[in-house]
Amino acid sequence: MNEFDLVVLQEDVADGRLRAGDVGTILTVYNEGKAFEVEFVTLIGQAIAIETLLPHQIRPVRPSEIMAVRDMFLQEQNDS
């Protein structure tokens, strides 16, 4: 996995704010792939999180996959 690749989160992180299946972009590759800085944004490009993740926490997107939508505002209301 390289900088600017899209990746899929494999597990919930950031206190449940990010969920498995969320799509992010690799910003930085550390130590030849031992860790990755990944940015997660809304569909209009607003950054919601930048996380340093280990290889087992992300995977490359597959050509057969499509994006889905999850409303973070509704999620936060339901979690309250």
C-alpha cells in the first residue's frame, strides 16, 4: 500500500467514530509499511479523522467494491 491509495478500515477505531468498512486515503507510509497515516473525510471532503494505523487495521480497496453512505451526525445522535 502506497501514499494516496484508498484503503478500507478493518475494525472500529477512534472511540467508535470510525467503523469497519469506512474508506480512507493513505497520507504517509511509515517504516516501509509498518504503519500508515490515513485520512478519513466526508463525501464533500471535510476531514473527520487522521489516524495512524497498523497494516492489519486496513486493506486495499477491491475493484469490485462500491462506496456506501453512513451519516456520522445521525450516528452521534443515536449514540447519545
